[in-house]
Amino acid sequence: MKSYKIACIPGDGIGKEVIPAGQTVLQALADTLKQFSFEFSAFDWGGDYYRQHGVMMPEDGLNALYDKDAILFGSAGDPDIADHITLWGLRLKICQGLDQYANVRPTRILPGIDAPLKRCQPKDLDWVIVRENSEGEYSGVGGRVHQGHPLEAATDVSMMTRAGVERIMRFAFALAQSRPRKLLTVITKSNAQRHAMVMWDEIAVEIAKEFPDVTWDKELVDAATARMVNKPATLDTIVATNLHADILSDLAAALAGSLGIAPTGNIDPERRYPSMFEPIHGSAFDIMGKGLANPIGTFWCAVMLLSHLGEDHAASLLMQAIEKVTADTSLHTGDLGGTATTAQVTDAVCNHIRSLG
Ligand code: ATP
Ligand code: MG
């Protein structure tokens, strides 16, 4: 029987609640299907670790992750620690250190979810956003001079490399090709950003030649926000830069009903390193420790994790269990307008796994 090594990094805030819930659900799948097992290892990195050690994770922490099959990550964020420290010191350190260059965000309106677009049928919104996850606006290149002086200045350089753009475009075209509609929208801002974004557009044209059966178009990021609201059914797979996709995917998550549902995969498509799966939501300190966090985003991450491991049957079983639970409004958490607890939702998903499996 296959055994998968899974690193669990709950991080901060409600990450500490939803990641154990994710582990419970994965274990229920393993116990029910008896086709594979999990070896979980937990890492206490995050804000509390920072208060003790002055860093969000150990300097050599990546060494503990290389031999894992996948990583389940909660959230990095702490009201007492600057956001750039929590983000760069943990999440981005892992994403960049393990070269998880493709960030993949499926978005659908799950059964029972009251999504805000009243003119839109659930079937009209079925997207996968591919976010460039290694460079661009978040390359970390830049600097600050003359701090506190009237001449103070600062830059954040959006650095894009040909190799970096080619690999994310190729990944996005291949993903679009694997989906039924074979449709890709390339998000750009080359009308205003005249260097890197122009190269981005040119590379899209080049890579498209490798995928003659994929229909694709180009959309400015500002126009794309309106199109997501007004004509959601014209979109399927979407590829965008690090910053653009960051913003578009929060919009997508909101249009699908709640931040609490949406998952992300930080993928190394070449499989040199483990990929990392995390709910889109952050640490949500306002509801932390109350058992009220919606664990569905983490469960959907577990679906992606299982697909990534090649466990497609387990992945589809878990997705079915999730959809049965979202369809029951008595099991909705506060973010969806209900009163259910993390534990109730977790138990219900586990029960469906047992009855479906
Ligand atoms: P961070 O700074 O880490 O991004 P945040 O405080 O901005 O954290 P988010 O997680 O980004 O919080 O979400 C914003 C709000 O949405 C939260 O304050 C919370 O009320 C709600 N929310 C987010 N995720 C969930 C969830 N899984 N379940 C219930 N409510 C959630
Ligand atoms: Mg936030």
C-alpha cells in the first residue's frame, strides 16, 4: 500500500483550525478506501515561532520539506507582525524555495451556495485561474533610499524573465487543453506597462502555436474584472501575472460565494519538489479560536492534493462529499450566512466519505 508523506503547516489564526480538519478528512479517506495511507508531520512555523525565534521558520526549514509528497498549508498572518515579514518569511519562502511556480485556483459555485451574481447560473462560472507564482511584481527586486528624508524614494521592480513567462504560459495552455472547453484567456496590461507585459503578450503568441486546439484571447486586467462579473461564461482557464492574478482570484472567490471555500495549489509542475496546497483565505483573527472557521477551502485543497498525487478516485469522492455538505444549508458556517461549526462541517464530510466510499 502506498504511503504519502504530508507536511502540515497550520501557520497562524484559523490555519490552526482548518489544517487539523483537513488532516481528519484525509485520514477518513485513507481509512475508508484502504488504498493508501498518510504519514503526517506537523510544523509549528508562523507568528508564534517568530515571537520565540525571530524568524517565521528555521533558516534550513526547507530541508525538512524536500522528501515530502505534498504540503498542506494554513495561513501566514499575525496582527502583531508586519505583513511583509509573515508573507516573505514563510509562505513565499516556501513557494520560491521549492520553485512552485504555478499557482492554480479553481473557482466554481458549489451546490447550496448563495453566490452574489444573481444573473449567473452556477454552470456559468467554472474557472481555473493560473497565477505566475515566482517572479513578476513579487520578485522582491527593488529598494528604498533616503528614508525619512524629503527625497525618500522606493521601487518594486516587476521582473519577468523569458524562461519564467514561457513556463507559466506553457502550463496554462496545457491546463486549458486538458479541460473540456479548451479555452484560455491571457490577462495583460501591455497598454500601460510597456516592457515586461509586452514580452508577456509576445510569449503568449509563441506558446499558443504549440497548442493549436486551444482557443485563446487576450484581455486587459481592468476589463477582465468587468468581464468576470458581466460575462462569466466567456471565461474558462485564465492566466495572469503574480499581482494581477492575486487580485482577480479574490474577486473570483467572492463571486463563487465566499473566501472560506476557495482553494489554491502552489504547484511545481516538473515535480522536482513537493507542491503546496492552501486555502485562499488568510488567518482571520476575528474568528480565531472559536471553532467557526469554514474548513471547506481546506477540504477542496485536499481534493487538489489527492489529484496531484494521482489519487483521482479519492479526490472525486472527497469532492462529492464536500458538495453534499455545501448543498445542506444547515451545515453552512458564518461566512456563508449559517451557524455551523468547523467540527460539524468536518464530521459531516467524514460521514459522507464513509457512506459514499
Ligand atoms: P490575513 O491578514 O492573513 O489575510 P485577514 O484577517 O485579512 O487575514 P482573511 O482570511 O483574508 O482575513 O479574510 C477576511 C475575513 O473573511 C475574515 O476576517 C473572516 O471574517 C472571513 N473569513 C475568511 N476565511 C474564512 C473562513 N474559512 N471561515 C469563515 N470566515 C472566514
Ligand atoms: Mg486577508
